[in-house]
Amino acid sequence: TINVGIGKNESVIATVENPTVKLVYNDDLSVDYDAVEEAFFADVVDVTNSSPVDLTADQISIEYYATATTGALGDLGHAWVAVSGAKANGLTYPGIPEGTQKVRFSYKGDKENTPVTVEIEVQVQGREQSAFTLNEAPYEVGMAFNADQSYNYEATAKAIFEAVVAETAPTDITYEDVTMSYNAGTDVIKNWQPFDSTDWTTALKKFGPGEWTIRIEWNGNKEYKGTSAEVKVTTVDNRIASAIVCKENASFTYNMDAAIMKQSIFDNVIDWENSTLPQKDTLSVSDFTMEYYGSNDLSGIDGGVKQWAPIEGGTVTLLTYVQMGAGEQQIRLVYKGNADYRPSAETEADITVNKAKVKVKVKASNIYAGDVLPDNFVTTDPADNFGVYTVYAGVTSNVNTGIYINLPEKYTNSAVLKLLDPVMNKIYGKSFTQ
């Protein structure tokens, strides 16, 4: 006698007590929901006490009781959806979040086993929370500078990080891993900008020495959530205060090359022993601003407007100034500064510029009266822009002694002659032109 049963085996999905499941993250910090489903089956389902005994993850569907991202009200906006989230009834349900979640495990059954569903609360854990442990405030950090005195924003940001952050969790977070910015706006309307920002289309405050709200951020990784900290930091210019001391009664010889004049000031006027400056052999003339106090030039005439002008001459407030000449001069020096020294204050000094020796050579030549002088008839060493006066003495055809003078071009300029002719005519009875 054979008894054939008509029922199926009763299926059971057994679960562990107080289950906890950790979310699994990809390298881009998105959640790997396939791995999360595997973790739910492995960490929640008690396979040993489940039936059928060969129950596998592929036979189980896993859902959680989700709340829609928008539109949830009362019983509305709640639905059982896949762990990865879904769209249902026009609403969007996110992937399963952290916290205590109601999870449903379902087995469809087969020809020998009944279907079964079990609901259980599961503690879903995300990544560990990272953190910054800060040093005790207040924070004062020296600005870092490049050799050209521009701000070294990278070095400054690193100095701020090291001054503010004492420890990190995880412990391997370094300055290279964080993003740092400053509030270029106000306390009410914050505007976070990188230290080297050049976006000045709005009324933003440019980063430099001063008091700032600094934000330090770490985006996190697969194991840790990101974190951030906002602190008040005062940045200062801690470079050495430079100062120029000039020697008393300093003098040097004039040179038509302004670069040589500047080098003479560099070598003979600055008192290097008593100045607060970098080592002389690390500096050059280009590290200083050099000026003299002189009058503007009007085609060789003193214009009478005295102000500071470059040693080499140039245009100042639309007026022309020639190169500093010989005689008693007043100069002004400023050291431009570098990464370690701040720019100096202006230092003025009285100096003597000695006249340089000049050699004059006249080329022997025979000419007739009224002939144009040959080229290079008169040459000088050095070949500066001298005013050369050529004097001729001799006897005329009437056996009268005669002296003739060729004046420099600036005195034969028509504008100058118009000024001098009346004066000469009154004194000598003949005009300068005559």
C-alpha cells in the first residue's frame, strides 16, 4: 500500500537576531547594491535553520519599506521596493539608506516547497564617520611667498592645515587629500573660494593677510564618510622687515650708462653691514627701485618741476626727466622684497656724483670758410651726447683777427634763440642769431 501525499513542504526563512548590514561602496563612492543584497542574505538569513535546506541567495528577493524622495504624506509615498530603489506610481524611491529599516525576504517556492515571506527590522550601517581633531585656537599663520613676492597659495594652505588640524580619523588623511577654501563673502552670505581665486566679477574679498573663515573638507572614501571643519584663521606677513641704510658722504663717478650708475649706488651707497637685507651676493640692482630728485627737461632747459624720477630718466606725470647727472644729488631707494623679506620703506640719501673724465680728439683737416665740417671732426671718449663747442681763431682776408664759435645744436634751436636774441641784442648790440 502506497500513500501519496498531496501537500508541499512548508518553507521557512529563518533570520538571525538583531541583524546588522553594512552598505558596500564603489570607488566613486556610489553604493554597490548588488553587493548589498548579497550582504543582506549572508548577514540576515540563517540558512542552517531555513527550509528548504539548499536555499540560496538567487532564490530570495529582498525589498525594503521605502519612503519616496518627494510626495510622502501619511500612508502615501511608502512602498516595498528593491534595495537599489525604484520608481512606482509616479514617485521615486531611493536606494536603501542607513538606519533601522524594515526589510522583506521572499521565497516564491517550487513544486515541492511552499512560498514564504518574512519581514524583519535590520540595522543598516553606512561608512564610518571621519573627523578632524583640531588644535586649540586661536590660529595665526604666516603667508607664504614666491621669490617674486606673489603669494604662494599652495604653501599657505598647507601651513593653515598643519596649524589647525591635530589628528584625523582615519589617521592617514594628509593635506593632499583635503580641499581648502576661504569665505570671500560675508558672515551672512558666504561665498567659498579657493585661495588663488581670480573670479572677481562680484564684490569678493581677495585672500591675503587678514582674518578669514577657512573651510577644510575631506570627501571620504569607501570606508569613511567625508567631514569638514570651519575655523577662524588670521594670516599675517611674517617675513623679516627689511631696511636700507645708506653710507654718509657717498660718491661715485658719473657714467652715461644708467645701469653702471645704478650698480655704483648698489656697491658704494648702500651700507650693507648695517642694512637689514638678504645677503648682497643674492641680490642685484633689479631688486631695488632707484630714483633721484630732479627737474624736468624742456629741450635742454630746466623745466623747474622737481619730483622723483628714475635714475635713467623717463616720463613722470607726463613730464620728461633726463638721466641723473653729476653734482650733488638726492636719491631714494626701496628694496622690493622677496619670499623671506618684506619690501623696505623708502630711504633717502644725499650723494655726490663726480664728473667723469672726457677725452676730446680733433681730426686734423683743411677746410675753406663756409665748408661743412667733415664727419668725426670732433670725437669724444666716452661718446656721450655732449654739447660740443667748436672755436675757430684766425685772420680774415682783411687781416682782421676773427674768432668763430659753433654752438651745440640745443642753442641753435629756433625756440631757444627767440628767447636769447633779445637779451644778447641788448647787451652786445647784436642778437645771438647774428
